[in-house]
Amino acid sequence: MVARLVIAAPSSGAGKTTVATGLMAAFAGRGLAVSPHKVGPDYIDPGYHALATGRPGRNLDAYMCGTGLIAPLFLHGARGCDLAVVEGVMGLYDGAADQGELASTAQVAKLLKAPVVLVVDASSQSRSVAALVHGFASWDPEVRIGGVILNKVATDRHEHLLREALGESGVPVLGVLRRAPAVATPSRHLGLVPVAERQAQAVEAVAAQAEQVLAGCDMEALLALARSAPALDAEPWEPGVGERLHAGGSVVPTLPQALGFTRTGGTPLPPRNDRPPRPVVAVAGGAAFTFSYAEHTELLQAAGAEVVTFDPLRDEALPEGTSGLVIGGGFPEMYGAELSANEPLRKAVAELAASGAPVAAECAGLLYLARSLDGTPMCGVLDADARMSERLTLGYRDAVAVNDSILAPAGARMRGHEFHRTVIEPGAGPLAAWGLRQPERRVEGFVQGGVHASYVHTHWAGSPEAAARFVGHCA
């Protein structure tokens, strides 16, 4: 049994992140172990959630991972916690384009059997708020809206009008928040500025959000609502036990491990002195590469890897013994000059890739491996150049591996997500990474030796064989 709340809103911009992060920090400040979650593929909000709770922010994405993994992934993240707070995405009923409710906050709330708290931007309405809340509460009878938090309320008089209107709706008011500049988080071309880029200011903002929530919300009523959620009929997700089998001196993942199952029978294999050392997988981090899912590291470790994080802005060499490299998403466009100035590391990355070692790069990693970014030299692994664009590329992707690679055999299907304001030319190499089915059919990305580079972000919990295959190539 995990007490839980889903924080949703009628639309983006209502204040979900402020309220959800404030609740997480406020409950954590009261001594509760709080598990933070985010619906959808977003990488940035979970950074603020982690700051508020001291635990990894985790995503719940029904498109990339499948509906059957939502409850197990939730229970995995919430293990040992007193309370879980799940921040929604967009409007409550908004999901993957042309896919009905798939990947919407409403669907995730139903899969988790969790009560929903609706955050309403009340800045430009009074009595109409009752009609809006009634509509959202009655649209899908399987979605339980347990209360509303009114945000951006101007005055006591405004609050009185809102409460009076909602008095007949049957949905209790669990909080009223005034406008507060101190809780605001700056945004830019892809959303909020990540925590890693504004650590001190982010700490202050999260503290202000907690104070605002404590002052304006009925914390006891919210906790009681969270505790009213029923038990879930699911088992926590497990990344695997990390066992390795030896065949002819090579190291390969066990089949259950490759499929994401936990070893359930027999006794653990005893330590063996003849086992080769765990392959070192270097994972890019720091301010320029902040986009990653916690489950990726867990899957790599379960597949037998030693995961070591490094910062391409500061470290002039890859971690000692690196046999594989993962470069996820982030904002290299904001740090192009600094990344380029670190010539020793760029050379080390190029040499590793030229050696045939596995290199998995997504979005920002793709740009870093390019010959240049906005005219500034990058690693030069790929015969391609990248630049900023005015056009936002955004949406889920149904991808098919066009060629065998370190992540997938040709013909394998994976689901992912694109989110960037850059272009790379050419958009695909002689051996493309993925064939995409929507919004238009095209190939994209690069398979080059041991390199797999693409704009498409993937969640390996939905395809755990990718991590096992990657580590197998490293070994």
C-alpha cells in the first residue's frame, strides 16, 4: 500500500509543477519519505522533484513503456516510501496524438487507482470555475478527482467568490495559492531551466514553493486523500539481478535478464574468481547533459556494467577503463563553446568511437558527436553538422530499427520521443538508426560501427533488451 496523489490541471501553465514540487518538499519537510513521479517523457521537472525529496525523480510513460509497466514502475520507485506524488502532463485528458487517452494523466491515474487533485489557474475567473471543475470531474467516471487547488488567486474577495461557486460542485477546495513571484522557475526554448544549471536558485525556488503550499493548502486533508487510495494488484518492477553467463570466454546476459525479469528460482551464483571485470560504461552528465532516466543506470548495472558518470564540460578524459559510452539528452546548444574548448575529451570520444566500442547517443548526444554545432567544432564522430532551428520538433515516435546496432537488431520496434529545436544535416547516415512511422514516414539517425546516434529518446524500461545488448557488446 502506497499513499498517492496525482497532481493534474485543465491545461499546461496552470501551475502543476509548482504545486507538485511544493507538496513534495512540504511533505518531505514533515519527515515523510516522498516518492516523486512525472507522467510523460519530461526530463526537467523530475530534477526539481529530486531536489524536493532527495530521491530520484521517475517518469511514468504509458506510450514508451506500455500500460502494463506503469504500476510496476511506480511501485519500484515508491518502495519504502510513505507517500508518492505524481505530477501530470499537459491537461488531465491530453495524451499521445491520435491515440485516445494513451499516455494521458487521466490514464495513468486510473492505472494507479490514484485520486487526482486538480490545479486550476483561477486568475481570470470566478463563478465559471465551478463549471470547469464539474466538467473535468464528470468527463470520465473512472477518474476520481478528490479535490481542487486554486492557483494565482488575487485577493480575499476573489477567494471568497471561488469558494462560494465551488461549494455546490461536490469537489472540495484543498488549497488556495496567491500569486508569488518567488516560486517561479525560468523557462527557455525547451521548457524550464534544469536544476543542474541553477542549483542555488533552484533550492531557493523549491523552498519557496514548499512555504507557499504549507501556507495555502490543507495538508492533512491532502494526506488523508492520498491514503484513501486502494492497494495495487501489481509487483514492483525489477531491472534484473545482474547475473552473467560465460560461454567460450565471452560474457552474455541471461535470457531472463535480457527480458527484464528477476531471477526467481534456485540460489544466487557464487562469486567466481575467473570472471572478467565488470565493463565500465561512462554516462555523460553535468549541466550540458541532464536528460536521463534513473532506470537506464539500473538496467546497465543489472546487465553487469559498472556505471561511471562524467562531465564533458569539466573532465578532460573518459573514466578509466571505459568500454562503452552513453550520451543522453540535454542542452549542448547552451554550452557549445565550452564543449568545443574541451578538446582532449572530444578527441578521447572520437578515439573510443573509432575503436568500435559501443556508443549510444540521444538528441544532445547526437549533436555532440557531430562534426559541428552552429559552426563550433564538436567530436567529429559523425560526418554531419548541426544547428539551431526556429522549428520545434516534438512528439512520440514509433520506431523500427533499420539496421543491426548495439541497441537493437534490425526489425526491432521501440517507442520513443523527440523534443528539440535543432536540425542535423544529413538527418541520417548511410546506415540509418530508425525508421519512423509518424508523423511522416522517414529514416533518421546513424549506425556507424559501434555508434548508435539518434534524435529519438527511448525509455529502456520498455525495451530492457537494449541495455542488455549494449552491455553485452561492451563485454
